[in-house]
Amino acid sequence: MKKTLKKRITARKCRKSRKSRKIRKTRRYKRGGTQVKCCMCEKTIAINGSLQPRVCLEKHGSASHRICQDCWWNAEYGFAREGVSHECPGCKKGMPLTLVKPSTKINTIIDLTDDA
């Protein structure tokens, strides 16, 4: 009986330590991220909580204009309403693009179209 009780206690300790490891991993990431301006209301927002118009995203990539959640989903003047133009408001206003840190990855192009 004593050995089985001891095994149960050690098993519980292992489970507890696994749970605490999972919690630590999720706290590593920054909350909020870089600060950018909303192209509709021009207030400062976190880049992680912002949304990008599809047209601008296709044209400019990761440097596209950002819209805050409030301006995107607002029932009166929001960007995502039906029956309104979905052009980028930042491009219409002529605002500068979002400054994005350059990636540290080195992109190499491998040509697989050899005629040999």
C-alpha cells in the first residue's frame, strides 16, 4: 500500500509541473506589440489588434494601412458595413504606409527551371 501511495503522489507532482511549464510558455509573447496609427480615426493602436484592408494588403504587403477594431466593426461608420466602398481609407487620404521592421530571414530563390 505504501508504494502505490508514493507513486500517486509523485505522479501528481509531475502533472503539476507540466501544467506550470505550459503557463510559462504562453507568457513569453509580447502583448500588444508595436504601436501604429489607425487610418480612419488616427488613434494609436497595437499592431497585433489591428486589421488590414484586403486591397491595401495585396498592394503593399505587410506595410499596408491598419484599421482599429472599433472603426472596422462600427455599425454607423465602420469599414466592414455592407453597401459601402471597401477601398483603403489610408490610401484615399494619402497617409504614409505602416513602418514595419525588416525581417531577419534571408530569402533565397532557387531556380528549378533548368533546361539541362
